[in-house]
Amino acid sequence: MDEEDQSWSVREAITILKNSMKENNKKASEVFSSIDVNDDGEINGPELYKGLIEHIGHHLSPGQVSMIINALDTNDDNRIDLAELSAALEEE
């Protein structure tokens, strides 16, 4: 991991995404649908990378994308489903 990855946190990315959702009056399901471009019900690494650029305007490193997936992926399939994303976005 490079220094940029170490100075960054998953919590920070989730907070930024929550703020973006609030500003744009979007629900977790709407954000999920817009990130899940192949409509398979799961968000993979490349989809998450592109989705975060679209929603929060941040370009993340592959390490940062992996950190988000690992943090949110509760069923260990290396993907984020709607329930996992919703749970993360609703936590305070």
C-alpha cells in the first residue's frame, strides 16, 4: 500500500458518499443501481471504481477500492450487494 492509501479511510469514503446522497436526494438503492452497471445485483471492483468517480468525484487507487469492498462485503464474495451497501450507508 502506498502512503496515499494509508492516509485514507473507508469511513471517509462512506461519509463522502452519504453526503453526496443527501445533497442529491438519492436512496441507497438508487446509488446501487447506478453503480451496478451490468445489473447483476452485485458491485465489483471496476464498477465501484467508476461509481465512486461519478458519485463523489474521487479517483481511488485499486488498494482503496479493495479496502472498501473488504470493509462492506459481509458474505466474503468480493462483491458488494444492495443489502451490504445499504447497511454501510445507514450506519452512523
